[in-house]
Amino acid sequence: MQTVVIKGPSTLKGQINISGSKNASLPIIISTLLAKGDCFIHNVPNLRDTRFLISILKNLGCILDFQKNTLFVKNSTITKKSADYEYVRQMRASIVILGPAISRYKKFKIALPGGCSIGTRGIDLHLNALNLMGVKISIKNGYVNAERKKDKLDPIIHKFPRISVGATQNILMAATLANGNSKLQNCAIEPEVIDLINFLNKCGACIKVIKRTITIKGVEELKLNDYKVIPDRIEAGSYILATMATKGRLKLNNFNPKDLTLPLKVYREMGLKIKKISNSSFEINCKTLKPIKKIITKEFPGYPTDLQAQLIATQLKSGLKSKVVENIFENRFIHIPELRRFGANLSINGKTVTIHKTLNLLGAEVMATDIRASFSLIIAAMMSKGKTVINRIYHLDRGYEDFDLKLKKCGVNIIRKK
Ligand code: EPZ
């Protein structure tokens, strides 16, 4: 099992190139199932999750070639009409394959994704909407069996009972080839959803977004077109918080602050200074870190749940009964017991974590549990005196491209061990 060893305390100083967005790349790659032809998708991060998705699509019979952050996709017919458990259980996002696949193929079978460490993460919102589009759904032996009853999916006028990134992406993709015009309300509008829509419109789709309503005109066919994925706002936010936690100074390249408007407002209140160098380069530093009373995670444009764990870690030495409320997932505090191993003083009450400042943090042996929780352990290790060993770092490799190399270049004493 791979680990990283970090010797703290250390300060982030230097520059980091932000990679392409994992959560935009995944649905965009999946959406190529809808279209004919071939294309190059640029700025795809070379991560465990993107490589894994590529292997799933290859297993279905697609032709893909991934070289240095550029993915060549040549869409051929899917030879295999099922996404097997061995794949789907390792990456929840793969459930978003169902919408595109059942749009093009009469039958498709996909393993139930199952829960994960941050919560049950149901798929009811996905399946109920597909059912309304004329897909017969049955669940047997841990698989979702989908069958399209007509030549094309029916269009759908639907208000999602709760906001879901994946369900919004799954259904808007299914609607692009439906037999008529669809209207989806109470949609997720994260930048990663908008990037998927921009890619599909470039391939000939007709999708419009007004507030949380997305309208999709069903078209005859889509043709693949070259595209460049947006920068990863969560990776950027994670490095910004690490810079604040260690009072460092960082130049961020390939970063779009517009995708982090609210988090940057919060971080400025905490003492972050940010200076524009060019359209995509910014210099950040933080001399004094001020406590922030309360942060509640919300759907975009609210404070992202994917930056919750990292924000808690950043405040370990400055929190004055600072509270962080997790509103999106029901079990996204598994990093708390791991952060306590550094000596952090954190209490949990239901959905709320309270941070009591602890000046003396000491390195410890800890366990990574999900992508974003793992980065909070890196931040804590950089704030602590002595050696930290982080186990199961495949979680980090799922979401942070070359994280150890990027940190090492910025002065962090970090070594990856087999
Ligand atoms: C996406 O997951 C992201 N993953 C997550 O990032 C992110 O945390 C999440 O959106 C929220 O922003 C990808 O984009 C690959 P949801 P997704 O559907 O689509 C419940 C990371 O670290 N729900 O918006 O799975 C669900 O349980 C990952 O990069 C249902 O109940 O999230 C959750 O509580 C972690 N039924 C809430 O909705 C459903 O059918 C939001 O989930 C679907 C979701």
C-alpha cells in the first residue's frame, strides 16, 4: 500500500500549475458515447479516476488514446452493453454512463455503484428521471438493467426533488438525443455541469441554462468536436488553503477565480491576499490567519462540500469555536478522527464540526479515506512538527495530479513510498 511521508512544519513557496478539472473531465468523456466521429479533449488530468474511466469505455468497445493530458476519442459502436461491478464499485461517477448509453443503445446494464465513505449516495434521482423518459428499469443481482422501449427516449419536463450534480448531468445528456424538447428544473449548476453543456453544444446539442432551469432541444445526432476542459477549482482551492495554513506564498497558473467566487470571499475574510498576474495566473499569500465564525456547505454557488475537509484542517491552529456545517453528504466527517491524531481539538455535533485552536500539532501516522479528506491530512501534516505518514494515498491519486511533485517543488519535504 503506497504512502507519503511528510516532515513538517513546512511552508508552501513557489508556483503550481492547476490541472484540468477531474469533475468536468469525467462527464465530458462519458458524453462522447452520445456522438459520432472523433475529437481531441485537452487539459484532461492524468488521474486514477480519468485513467479508470478510459478503461471502462475501452472495455465497452470505444477507441481512446490518452497522451500527456490530451485524450483522443474515436467513437465506435459499443460492443459490450454493460459496465461491470469490478469497474463501477471503484468509481461512483460511472453511473452517469447510463443516460448516454441508453440513449444510443436499446439495452444497457450497469452495476449499482453502492455507497462510499462519505455517504449512501443514492441513484434514485437518476433512475426516476430516466424512467420518465421511457426507460424500463429493473434492479437485479446488484445491477441496474435498463431498456429503452421506443426508438428514441421521450423528452422530459421534470423538477429534481433535490439538487444533484450527477443526476443533472446524466439526464441532460440523455435528453440531447430525445424525441423532442426537455426542461429540467432545480438543476445543479456547478462549473463542471456548465463545462459539460458547453462541450455538448460544441458537438451540436442545443442546451440552454437559465438559473437552475436547463432546456434541451432533442437533436438527430451529435458530432464530436475538439475541446479544452476547465481548470480544477477544487484542486486550486485545496492549494490555496494549504498556502493559508502554512502562511506561504504561491503563484497559481491555469486558475479561474470566477469558479471559486464565494470560497475566495471567505478566504479573504480569513486573511488571504490575492494579486492578478495575468488572466490565468494569480499570486496568493496569507500573513495572518483569522478565524471564521461559521461556514455551511451548499450547492454551487455556495461553499463547496469538496473544500470542507481542507477548510477544517486550515483552521486547526486558529479556530476560535469556528464551525463548519456539512449539508450535502450525511457522512463527510471521516477525516475528523484522523485530524485528531495530530492533536487537533475538534468536536462533532450532528452536521457541525467545531474547531478549538490547538497551537501544538505533532506529526502522526494517518489513513486517507476519500479524495478531499486526504488533502486535509496533507495540510495538517504541513502544519505539524515532525513526521507524518499518510496511508492509502490512492485516494489522493484519484483527485490530485502529481500532488507530491507539485508540493515538493514548493518546498514541502514530502516523499512517496511504495
Ligand atoms: C459530484 O458527486 C462530485 N463528483 C462530488 O465530488 C461532489 O462532492 C458532489 O457532486 C457534490 O458537489 C463528481 O462530479 C464525479 P450529487 P455526485 O449527486 O454527483 C444525494 C470529489 O471529491 N443524491 O450532487 O455523486 C447524494 O447522496 C467528489 O471530487 C441522492 O440522494 O453528487 C448527496 O447527499 C466527491 N440521490 C447529494 O444528493 C441521487 O440519485 C448530492 O449528491 C443522487 C444524489
